[in-house]
Amino acid sequence: MTNEKIIEVTVTTEDIEEMRADGISEAELPEIGVKRFRPARHILKDKVAILLDVDIVEHFKKRAESDDTEFYQTRINQTLRRMIENEK
């Protein structure tokens, strides 16, 4: 048994009609029914409390604003991910 999360998505007739209205092509429309899949590992999030220096947080908030990133936490996460990948 694995510890990985499985995501279930139910696609309804109404969903298909909404996608068509949004301009999604017939070839790209999913089939109606329940779809099960494992998300990419980096999509799963863990909520943690972490203490960061004020200047660090301000730096990432300003970068997020200038890059039009919705959340500065996303920018911190991206930076940490690059550091991990560089260590490999």
C-alpha cells in the first residue's frame, strides 16, 4: 500500500458544455465519468509554520509583485526548489 494521494475528478455533461463554451476543442475534451490520478509530487502541499527574517519576506513579496506572481509563498517555493535541483 502506498502513502500517495489519489485525486478523483468527476467530469459531468455540464462540465463538457462549459468547456465547449470556453472554446476548448472537441479533441481536448475529456470523457464523462470519474478520473483517478496521482498528482505530480510538487503539486501536493504541506502547510508548515516557519519563521523567516522580515527582510527575506519583504524581498519575496516585492519580487512577487513585480513578477505579477499571485503569492510570495509561491516565489519562495520556486527558489527553494531551484536550490534543491542544483544540489542534485
